[in-house]
Amino acid sequence: MLTRLGPLLTVVLLTGPVAFGLAGTVLPAFGFLPALGGTTLTLDHLRALLAQPAIWTSAAISLATGLASTLLSIAIVMLFVAGWAGTRLFARLQHLVSPLLSLPHAAAAFALAFLIAPSGMLARLASPWLTGWQRPPDLLIVHDPMGLSMMAGLVAKEVPFLLLMVLAALPQVPLAQTRMLAASMGYGRVAGFLGGLWPAVYRQIRLPVFAVIAFATSVVDVAVILGPTRPAPLAVRLVEWMNDPNLAMRHLASAGALLQLAVTALALALWVGLERAGRALCILAVEGGLRMRRDAAVRGMALGAMVLSAGAVFAGLATLALWSFAGLWQFPDALPATFTLKSWIRVLPRIADPLLTTLAAGFLSTLIAGLLSVLCLMREEETGRRPGPALMLLYLPLLVPQVAFVFGLQLFLIYTGTLATMPALVLSHLVFVMPYAYLALKDPWHAFDRRFDRLAAGFGKQRWQRLFLVRLPMMTRAILTMGAIGFAVSVGLYLPTVLVGAGRLTTITSEAVALASGGDRRVVGVYAFWQMLLPMLGFAVATLVPALIFRRFRDMQV
Amino acid sequence: MEGLFLDGVRIALGGRLLVSLTRHVPPGAVLTVMGPSGAGKSSLLAYLGGFLDPAFTACGRALVDGVEITALPAEERHVGILFQDPLLFPHMSVAGNLMFALPESVKGRAERRRRAEAALCGVGMAGLGGRDPATLSGGQKARVALARVLVSEPRMLLLDEPFSKLDTQLRQQMRQLVFSKARESGLPVLLVTHDMADARAAGGEIVKIGA
């Protein structure tokens, strides 16, 4: 039976690359790399790693920026939901923030950079009337050694992600009733929510939070665009070593990946400690009956932080768009003196290939992920079992730092001669698209009224007829939304694209990040614009196509 | 044997026996099964329809006109079901719903369309084939659902409290329409309900389970 293959294939496709990849990273770290003549185990490469200048600083930056950005993001989301969930304002902001989820990390980072850089939009708007600057000040705002702007970039992307995860968990808790109950006992909104509902909500979003930590402690693209450079965060240095023409550097890079694994593991362990402390504080507050009736300031701050993080990205994106059409644009003018299509025309010949690769990799990986998700969900229904521990496997590629296993995967691809081929790129994207595709399809799939299926069976329709003539058409919108999410994930993938594409297969995102150091703002503007546009197109298709196909049927319009 | 024959049907959940039934329902007759919720009414329907959850265990067999339907996969049983809700496919027109249910042996688009229109006419819905089901009233939807199940040429009918969501007046009409259509077509009917008025209108034997 085909559905039996679904879960099996999914497990193999998700765990295979991670397992092989980890092996391909760990073994060379200890000197085992037969292709380069390494057949004995040694600690030399680890020693060489620790002898690298400022290696501990790099590791510390990764750990601190990852943990701090996650902590800040979760605090903003938690207090915002606690203070505002159920209000009209909440619903409005939710619609404002959700589109940011589909924005690639790199595009958000560029947006922020274009906003806050010394010659960025903020400085222009404030100059010279406020600052007196006639030329961009010599300040290290972007790439600051503390990693503050990098953290801001991460927060801007993690807040929408965590907010959406919380929104998905909220319907499962009795929000309105608990709010009334807590209010009747004299609790403020925030205290009532945190004491009465947050533990149940947090339990649901715990794995996504872990995924955020794993990502933030090992991020490369945001770090390249916004992060410190002397020294750079660990993951950035690893990729540099990996791309070194001297193949012997692979051992060093692998040893570094091992350190990256340890850093992420330590971050997760520290986070579990923070969870414990948070729980203890929560119990103290609840048992102490802390009412916090006057929480307007806290609510205001949470709202302000939410608006700021979303608003900054939108303002940055607008700036990016301006730059891509800008002719002459001197500091401190707030607007370009002239507008031109020159940058777009200039970039056109070399953007075609990456654009095609982006579309192909995104479409194919999403298609496969969608098929596998449907097969898995069908199998779940057949057996009547929900996957318990198997769901952890789904999160595996999101919980292991990308660098730690994509390195090894690259080695495996070199061995099999498949590096920089389309199938390899699609496979590497699939590993990351699959979890999101499954999670996006799971709830709508279970929400489908199975009596429709029984009716159709009573009419003598075979299983596949029922699937293709009844269930899938009725779920068109959910399936296309899943597709848009999967496609957006694929478009945003940086590291797997760089390592598996090996510079020969490039996507919009890998090209955009490569341009970051070049500093041609107009060209970066064009690439970042495409990065923003492609996921948006996916969601536009997901909204418009079902509305068009089913325009005659009212119950198919939502 | 003509009609539906339930031959020693026993359904249990976790060792607890829910249903134990041997009955004969002649063509056109109705067997009404009554009982409180959780008594196993819906598991009996699922058993006959071929959708019993693996958590249940069932033994015995059910035959319609001598064919052991419980030995067949769901899609070969040709058991027509009417649920509480009309459950018209929202992505097909009214006629599309009927043509979807029509057996594949009816060939030719024109002929299939003609059969669908005739079935609509039979439930007093002539000429509404082109409509979007979402634009129909509750009573009209119920009629289309009935026409749809009849046009699929089932061996028997399963009725899962099909009148409970209709208002009183409509309920009376639909009862008469459904039972007269079943008699006309000579279909054995199994009705599950907890409304005594349904049982009386059905006029057949009443079995109480789980009491």
C-alpha cells in the first residue's frame, strides 16, 4: 500500500541526511577523511580549532546572541498575547505581523540594515536638522561587536514565528472564560493570562522555541549581514573555513561544527534551566496571589515592542525598494533625487539563473513535501494512531544546527558526485520544508469532515477517487497555503543552498547574501526585493486560485 | 434471502459488548435502532458502512439480497447513508453532486445529466440542478441529499438520525418522503434515532440497545 510508504519515506528523508550529515561532520573532526588521506583518529584538529584566534569569543557571541534574541522574542510575544489576546487590536496586529513569517531571514536582515546603518533611512530622516550630520557618521551600528543589531534582526523574524505558533495553540485553551474568571478574582489581564493560561500554551510551542534557539545560535545569513566581524559568530567562521580552497581546512571546519553542536546544546540546556526558573517564578506569583491590577505599562511596552519590531522591518523593506529604484541619492536626503530602472535592468541578465533555480528548488521540494505529508496523514487515519515520538523526528532537522549536519551532507554529496546538482539541492531543501509542510497541513487535514469520505464510499467510489475528487478539492485552500509556506521556507534557505549548490547552483537568497559585503545598495535592493516578492507571490496564488476555481461555490470561499 | 439480514452481529469495545443483533429487514421495510448516546448506535452504522474504528471488535455478518456486504470493502458495499447534515459536496453544483453519486455503468454525459434531473424531479426539486448547494434552504438540501443517495443505486439505506436537525414541520415532510422513496425502491432501511416519533413514522420493528 502506497500510504504505508509515506511515514517510512518521511523518516528516511528527514533522519537520513541528518544522520549521514552528522557522521560526515564528526568523523573528519577527529581526522577521519579517507578522501584526503585521513584514516587515523586524532585530536589534532580539535587542538588546531582551539588554537584559532578568539575562537571562544566567537562561540560566546553565538551562544549569547542566540539565547538573548530568543528570550527577548518570547518575552515580547508572551506579554503581547497576555495583554491583548481577544481584543480587536490584537486581531489587527496579528494580520500585520503574519506576512513577515514568509519573509526570508536574509531579507529581514537587509531591511534592518538599510534602516539603521549610519547612512540608513533613520539617520537620513534625522539629519541634518537633529543630528547636524552632513555625511554618514563613523559609527559601527551594523556589525557592532556586541551583536546588538544581529539580535535585533533575529528578534524581528522570531517574533512573527513565535506569535504564529502561539496563535495556533490558543484555540486549545479556554481564553475568554479564563480571562473572565481571572478578572472576577481581581487579576490584571497579564497576570491572569500568565498564571492561568501561559503554561498550557507554552507546552504547545516548546519544540518551536527549541527550533528557534537552534537556529539563532547557528545562524549564518543574518550574521553575515548584521553580525560582528572581528571575530564573527562561530557559524560564519565555519562556513569561511569550509569554503577555503585548501581542502585540509575541512578538518578544522568539521571540528568547528562539533563546537557549534556543543554551543547549541549548551544553549538548549541553559534554556531548560530558564524554563525551570520561569516556572518557579510563576508558581510563586500564583500562590502568592499576585494580582498586578495596574499592568497598563507592561501591556503598553509589549504592544510597543511588537509594533516596533514589525514596523522596523516594513520600513526597512520600503527603504530597500527605494534603493532598488534610486538614481542619485545623496546623504542626508530622505528620498533619491531621481528614480530609475537602471539597477533592475543591470541585474536582469545575472538574476535569471538564480531565479529559475529558486523557483525550481522551491516548487519541487514543496511538491514532494506535500505528497509525503498527505501520505503520512492518510496513514495516520488508516491506523487510527497519532504519531507521538515520531513528531520529534519531524523537528530533528530544525533542532540540530544546520551547519553541523549540512557540512557532512556536502561531503557525502561530493563522494557520490552529486554536489551542485538539482536533485541534491531539492533533497537538502526538502529536509527543511517537510516539517513545515506537515505542520501546516496537519490541522486542516484532521478538521476535514470524514463523513464526506464515507458518503462517497457508499456511492462506490474507490479510495483514490475519494481522495482526488472529494477530499483534495475540498481542501484546495489548505493545500495551497501549505504549498506557499513550504515555498517560502525553501526561498529563505541560505546555508543548505550555499553548501549543496557549491556556488554553481545559486538562489536569490544565496546571491543576495553574497552581495552583502559588496555594498552596492541598489543591487542588494533588487535582490532583497525579489526575496520579498517570491514568498508573497506564493501566498497570492494560495488565496486567488481557489477563489477563482470555486467562484461559483459559496461554501468554498472563506 | 431478500432484504437485509443481520446474522449474529456482535460489536464490542474493549471487552464491553455494545450490540448483539440478529434481524431480518425485508425490502422496503425499516428496522429502527434506538438507544442513548454511546450505546453503540453509530458503531453499528460504521460496521455496516465499512468504517468501524479499529478500536472496536466485531463478529457476525450482514447480507443484503444474499450478498455478504461485511466481507466487501466499503466502496463495494453500495450502502447509501443519510447523515444528520445533508453534506452536499460544496465544490460541485447540485446536479454535479448527483452525477458524482450515479453509478459508472450509466454512460454518456447527456444520459447522466438526464438521470440526475429526473432524480431531482422525484424529490420536488426539478430544474435546480445548476445551483450552488450553498444557496439552497435547509429543506432543499435535505431533499437533494435524499435524491443523491437514491440515484447511487444502493443495496440498502442507513439513516443516521437524518431528521434531527430539521424543524418540526420539515421533519414530518422529510420522514414521509424518505420512507415512501425507500418503499418505492424496495430498499431495506436501518434507522438509528433517539426520537420516538421517527420510529413511529418508520412503522417497522424497533430494537432498543444499551438500555
